[in-house]
Amino acid sequence: MHSFGYRANALLTFALTILALMCAIASFSDNLNHPSPAAQVQVLNINWFQKQPNGNDEVSMTLNISADLQSLFTWNTKQVSMTLNISADLQSLFTWNTKQISLWDGIIPAKENAKFWIHTSNKYRFIDQGSNLRGKEFNLTLHWHVMPKTGKMFANKVVMSGYRLPEEYR
């Protein structure tokens, strides 16, 4: 006869093997899902575009963010994290570089909340060191990260271009 410790070890090993197999199946099943999310961001108004006393540019915008991300949710999805970034090509003293700044973010906890429309201003301050923003073109990028209950996390984005900041401060 086997001891209690031997039987407990065998049961625990079997349970963990089944759990690992279930996690692998769940992770693999996410690869079979082909989501088709849709998102759009509109800049309705530039509330203010000013030069701060220390010489930095600051911008505040009113945005409409609409998205239908329901296709990202499967039975293995825990939540979806979203970020709206603004990017502009700016010239520093020696080189050109692209700056990305987060304007808004949010977490979608369930499929029922994945179809939404938000009218908001930027949640985070949009400040550039120096006065490099006047008349600059910029892109808005809506990123989403799908966080599964088990398996790998995946991400995607939608880039919207064709925006320009004013030439003069307001």
C-alpha cells in the first residue's frame, strides 16, 4: 500500500498537469479568434494653446473617442486596456525626433462596456519643452492591449493622421 504522502503527491501532480493543459488550450484558442475592432477619434476643439511662463507649450483639446472593441473579448479575456497617444515630429537642437505623449487612457472590464462613445478633454497634460508645437502636424494613435486570463497578451492600434496645431497661441 502507498502512503498518504505518495497519494497526495500523485493527486497534486495530476491536478497541476490538467490545469497546465487547460491553460495551454485556452491560450491556443485565442489564436483562432480574428477580431475586427473599430475606433475613431475626433479633435473637436483646441481649448487652449499657450506658452507657459517657463517657455513651454501647453495644449488642451476636446476629443470625441468612439470605439467598438467587443470582438476583442473571448471567454479568455480578462480586460482590455486602452491608451490614446499623440505623436509629433519635433526638431531638437541636433536631430529630428518623434515625441509620444499620452492624452487619455481607460480600462474596459467586460464585453458589455466595449462599445462606447466618450466626449472628453485630454486626461493628461500635453506639454512640450520649448515652443516647438506651433503649426506642427500630429497623429493620434489609439492603442489597445488585451489581457487574457491565461496566455500571452496581445496589442494593436489605430493611427489617425491629418491634424495640425494652430500657428498662433490662444
